[in-house]
Amino acid sequence: MSDTANTVAAFAIDFPRAHGPLLTQAVIRSCDEDFQVEEVLGFEPSGQGEHLYVQIEKQGHNTQWLAGQLAQLAAVRPHDVGYAGLKDRRAVTRQWFSIWLPGKELATLAAIEQPGIRLLRVERHDRKLKRGIHLANRFCLRLRALSPSAELEQRLCAVAARGVPNYYGEQRFGIGAGNLTAADQLLCAGRRVKDRNRRGLLLSAARSYLFNQILAERVLRQNWDRYLEGDRLMLAGTSNLLSLEESRVRAADAATAGLHPTAPLWGRGRDLVEAQALALETVILAPFADWREGLERAGLTRERRSLRLLPEAMRWHWPQAQVLELSFLLPPGTFATSVVRECCDYRVAERTEDESTAIQ
């Protein structure tokens, strides 16, 4: 194991919370229906073009596998099937796929339906779906084995108003943080990873962990949602950074929903911040020199990501005793569990082997 791995104490991923001690416990994902996600494109397919847009509800299947099934059914290359984002397998999810079929229809499309797959809409559009192009994801979650209380109600109101730290969720790091161990071997020990998707997953896990390290320290310092001298602010709901000067001028607006402070997603390129923000990030990332160099060698470009995640249209009610139903919208690339972990101490329900593998 590298010095980096030793430094971070075998990759602890229980990052500090912003809203104080947790008040109650809950169970999530007791069944697939307890975790529902609907992809919001943010635009309507035009009705014409070379790409067939297909909206599918799936349960028990992962996105990449389903994209492969669509490619086989349409007799096209896997590259000709696009999707905006990966969706959970252990959930009920509704998402769009695009299939490049210029001048052709797909009469056999209904054959995609099987247990856990339902065809919802078919439209035409002039552009392929690309990763992250959608506007948002709408979540509807059921949290079980908890009871209503004044304290929980206050916590939910605080999360809705102030938002939560925009951590990458634990699923990014794999079971037992195994993706981080493998990333360390890739970046520091020179281990070869031939599978392109697997390699990309490990690089992303390492990059995400570095981001979470900076965010965790700013949560401890209670400035995760405030402007720090030399920071770059980001317009809410976008990846658009304000300039250093404009960020400085609009520093007070970082306390509102319109602008968020940021931290780096590591890669090649110059520092995008200065002063206190740069000094803090330099100190926090100093133990990760091997990882930073490895990410740069991999050709990744340095970017910034919002430190704050503000759920939109957050609502909740109690459909049954000890069952809280929580709904909200989040931008692409963010994690619903980052919202839930600030509301309660949750654990994922255990599934039997039959339940977890009944559908591929």
C-alpha cells in the first residue's frame, strides 16, 4: 500500500456532517420501490432527427447493460446508443436512451420489455444523448423505521433551506472503499487496468475522494457554504464559474442559493483559486502528491465543483406509521444519499441473495 493510502487511514469515508449530531435512525432501500428516480431532460425531443429517443422504466438492471441490449436489438454499435447518466440498479428508475437510426424505424422495439423493463415513450430528436446533458434527477425515497418528531421536522426544514455538503456518495468508492484501494494501486504502484470503463471508474473514485477531503475540512471549519478569500463561486445548477474578481465582488451572495463556493476536481492545469482558498486546498491535498501526479498523467483536466448541494422542491410526508416519504430534485452528478445522511443516520436494508440477483 502506498504512503498516500497509509496517510488517509485506509480510506475513511464517513465524512463530517454540517447540520450537527444526527437525531434518528432510518432504513433505506428496503425494496426497489423505496428508491425511485426520474430523469428530467429539461427539453422535449423535437419529433424529428436521426436519433430515436426511448424512455424506459427499469428495475433490477443497470444502465450500461440496458444500453447494450438496445444496441443488440437495433443492430447498431454500442457507441450509437447514448444516455445522459447512470441510474441505480436497486431502484425503480425512469431514464432516456438515444439510438442512432437515420432514416430507419425500429419495429421490434417493444421486444425490449421483460420483467423489470417497461417502455414508456418513443420520440425522434436531432442529437445524441450525452452524459450530463439532462437538467436534473427527481427522487422519491421512502425511509423506514423512524418516527416523526419536532427535532426531525426542524432538521428537514434546515436541509431544505440551507442545503447539504455536496459529497460524492459512498457508492462512488465501492464496497469497503475497494475502488480507492484499486485506484491507489493504479496511480502509485503502476498497476495496469486494461478495461477502459474500470480504469475510468477508479480515476473518478480517486478524484472524488480528494474533493471530499477538502469539503470535509471546510465542513469542520464551518465555511463549506461561505466564500473564502480567493475562492471561485459557481452559479447554482450549472458548472459556470465566476471570475476571481466577480467572485470577490459577490462574496456575500454565497450565503444564498444563487451561488456556491467550490473545490477542485484534480487534473492538469493551473490553480483556479488564490489566497486563503488556495492555501487551504494545498495543505489538505499535500499528502496526496502521488494521486495528484497520477491523475495529471492520466490526462484529466482540472475543474471545480460546487461545495453545496441544494435540493429543489423538497417535500416530505408520512404515508404510513414510521415511514417518511421524501422527494426532491438534484442536478446531474450529485447524490441523493448526501441529502439523506444529513437528515438521519441511515443504513441500507439487507437483501437476500435471491432478492438482489432476481433480475440481472
